[in-house]
Amino acid sequence: MLLEEIKSIAEQKGVAMQNLRTKKDFIHAIQNAEGNQQCYGLGNECNNDDCCWHSDCMKHNHENRKIGKRKRKKVKKHL
């Protein structure tokens, strides 16, 4: 989902948006407004298929794991 779409959802939910910068910030604020756990993008395994952020979150977590592996490899090379 694109940031503009997420901003629209946040606005509909009455989320104060002035201090929100990233997609993750917006989604956490929406999750909080809905009374849900603010878990998007935290790298947790998730079985909550009913969550509207689930597929995007799993993609986000997968991409972050790839980046983390690359950074660890670079650090090992410098040692």
C-alpha cells in the first residue's frame, strides 16, 4: 500500500499526523487508533491473516531481513 493511501486511512481514523514521518509510523498510529497492537514491521512472525497490513508487513519484514544479512556480511569482511 502506498503512503498516500495510508495517510488517507489515518485521516479517516482521526489520527494526528503532524509528527508522523514514515509508513511504519503511520501504520502504528492507525493500529493504535483501532485499539490493536502496534506491531507492523517489527520483524515478528505473525499469524493474524485478518489484519489489513499483514501481507505488506510480511513483505517489509522479509526485505529488512535481507538488508540485515548484507550488513552483517560487510561487517565480517572488515574484521
